[in-house]
Amino acid sequence: MTELTRPPAPEAHPAPIVEMTDISISFPGVKALDGVSFRMFPGEVHSLMGENGAGKSTLIKALTGVYQIDSGTIVLGGEQVSFHTTAQAQDAGISTVYQEVNLLPNLSVAENIMLGREPRRFGAIDTRRMRAQAREVLEGLGLDIDPGSLLASHSLALQQLIAIARAINIDARVLILDEPTSSLDADEVAELFRIIRSLKDDGVAILFVSHFLDQVYEIADRLTVFRNGRLVGEYLTPDLLRIDLVQKMIGKEISTLEDLEQRVREADAEGGDPTVFVRARGLGRKGAVNPVDLTIHEGEVVGFAGLLGSGRTEVARLLGGIDRADSGELTIRGAQEKLRTPRQALSERIAYSSENRRSEGIVDELTVRDNIVLALQADRGWFRPIPKKRQDELADSYIQALNIRPANKDAIVRNLSGGNQQKVLLARWLAVAPRLLILDEPTRGIDIGAKAEIQKLVVSLAENGMSVVYISAELEEVLRLSHRIVVMRDREKVADLPNEDITVDSLLALIAEGSGDEESTGDAA
């Protein structure tokens, strides 16, 4: 049942600057927003919380003119509005700074800030006045940046702040920051928060969207929680415990286990399989995930649990050679290695199956056969083509083993169901005979039958000696399949413990609060 918890408006600002009421938006086969309401107040930082698919992005796009609403009303500054373009929303005082900086790196800082609003003299851009105006905006934010410098010469963090300077230069009443800290380190986040507090003091209403709970609780005055396209409730941040927030986002009741932290501390004392396949020490990537220690044994399924953006995928991508680590070391079968490319990881018999099977997985214009042999051919080298007969044998064997339907190796993959596409992707990686298979959300968006078959396959692979890293937002699934659980929160590993008597409740408690203990079972080999 939707919990319409709504605290009173702050006394200093009795009227909201934004009020969205009973908003509904549908796409073919999906109701993205179902009668939700949302409001923002001047001089407040408001965080919109929810898991992937909760409706956060859809609501923002409805407010900024990207999507048209099916029903409901949007009121801005006391007047009902209907934006058909982002330009209309911007003209009304709503600015958005996206996770990926949407500026022009080949132009100067001043040109980016004033783009489309350049002062002119005798029909030409008045460069001196443009730089003076840009400097005034930057100084208003406490930023000492040369307006004439090339944008590309600055760090990503400064580019993010320059994007905010551009956003407020239109006299923004509402500023939307979409995952602004995803690529920033701690010092850069602190500088961003200084800017946010300054804008808040100036009366700007700020929507701060982030998956980092520590940051949300540090900067946000108010929280609104969505789940599955519906409103769960609106809360003043100090009134909502973190563990309660996670429960509301995920939709499960949580019981805090008093002995949970003690269990994590004692987990190192328990022995494990002495045969280590991979050991990571301080493995990390700036702006993506903080240094992590991790050990994976042969025949072991290591489940990763954590909210979206916790760092679980980022660790997997480092192990799979998709992203290059800039700190730490990785040992594979006793030898120290540096994985710089996915192909190099394949040569070490490590295969990574992405959570985004559409853009980083299947090639939907190709046949089932072509998709299955793709990684094997890449590993073999393109100048040594796999004979057609061998391709057919491989495709037929995996179609049968994984129950891919239709059982036609010449079928075009885009015409298969999501579950069967996922099976084709698994077949591709199994064809290279990996020693470590990294599966990121392998059962997301597929039907129950296909999900059960993939789970059975994971268990079977581990029984036959393959190591598996298994990432899933469904905690029951992680618990069902894993020998050991690694918990990630805010880009850090907060727990690593054997899957003994762990419950969904205890996992949720760790995701919400963390263990506070840097020791972990998985690092004691």
C-alpha cells in the first residue's frame, strides 16, 4: 500500500516552488508513473530516491519537458505549466546538470557558460564582456577559474561545477543535479556540496539525485521515495533512518540483527577452499570504486549485494578487464597480472557478461550462431576463422544444453525473447571455457522459467569447478546461489562473509548501514 507520508512545509517557505500532482505516464506495456505527486521548496535540497525502474528519471523528464504527462498537473511558482520542450522548461527557470557533462570541451569556460546568451556589440560577440560576465558567475560560486581557459584543460570535477555555473546563469529557480558525484573523489564532492549549500542559501530549490546514501544524508533536507512507478512517501531527512529508507526503496521489512557486525568481524576465522583463482589487493579506479580486497576460490560462487551505484558493477568490470584499475594489484592463479582489455582477461580465462545485454552484450542483427562463437573467435584471432562445421557444432550443443528457443542457430537474435537472448549471451562466454565467469544481473527482465534455468546452470558450473561472480539486485537470488556474499555500499566493500544463516533482512541491514569493519572472510586465503 502506498504510504502517503508527507511532512509539513518548512515555515520559512510555506509554498512549494514545484508541485506535481497525480502524474501518470505510460509507455507501450509499461506504466512508468502511476498517479505520483512530488513537490520542492525554495532554499531546500530534495533527494528523489528509488531503485532502478522506480520512476525517478521519468518524473524528472516530465518536469523538464522531455516527456509529456498522460494525466495530472504541474505547478511552478504558483502557476500551472505544460512544457513541450526542454527549452521551455529552462526559460521558466528549471535547469538540469546531467551525470555526463553536456558541455563543449573545445570551447572556453566563458563560451560554455554564456553559450546562446553571448553579449554582442555591433552584431559580433563581445568577448571581453562575455568573459567578465562569466567571471562574475564563477566568483559568485566561489570558483577561481580563468574564463578564457579551454574547458578541456580542466578536471571532470571542475567541468561539473562549470556546468552548474551555466545552469544558474539563466536565473534558475530549480536546479536538478542528476548523479553529479558519480565520478568525483571525496575532496571534489566536498567542493560540490559547498556550491550546493551556497545556492540553497540563495533560495534555489535543488533536486539532488544520487545512489550514495552517505551523500544524500549529508546534503538533503527532504526525501521522496518512489517504488515501481508509485509514490511511497515524502520525509524530512533527519526523521528517516537509513535502514528504513532502504526498506521503503526495496519494499521489504528489515530486522536489524544486533550480532551482525560481530559475525562479520569473526568471519575471517572461518576456513575456506585453499585453491585461490583470483586475489585482488587494493584494486580500485578513481571516481568509480574505492580500493577493494577480494579473494575468489575455484568452484566458488561469490554474490555481490548492494544498491544500484554501490560499486558492485565497477568491481566486476575491473575483474573482467572492461575498465582498467589505477590502483592495487591482481593475482590470477598465483601470478600477478594487469588486465588492460577484455581480450587479455579472456586469455586468462575470465569472462564478463554485462548487465546491459543490449549495448554491451548481444549483437541483435546477427544470428544465434554468430553471437555464440563471437568471443571464441575474438580470442582465437580474426585471421584464424573457426570452421563453419565447428561453429554449427558449438551452436547446436549450447542451444540444447541451455534450452534456447527457438532451437534454430540461424535465427536472428533480436527476434528472441529476453530470456533466450540472455541464454545466447551465456553460451558465448561458456564457449571460451572460462575459469571465472562474471555475471552482472543475468536474470533481470526475463521470465521465471528462464530465470530458474540460469540459476540451475550457475550451480552446476560451480559444482564442476568454475568460479562465478554473481551480481543481482534480487537479494533472495544472491542468497540462493552464493557460497559467499560481498556487500557494497557507496563505492566501498563493507562486508565479505560466508553465506551461513544470512537472511534478506541482515543483508538489507548491511546495505543500509555497512559493517564498519574492514576485515573480511574473502581476503583470508
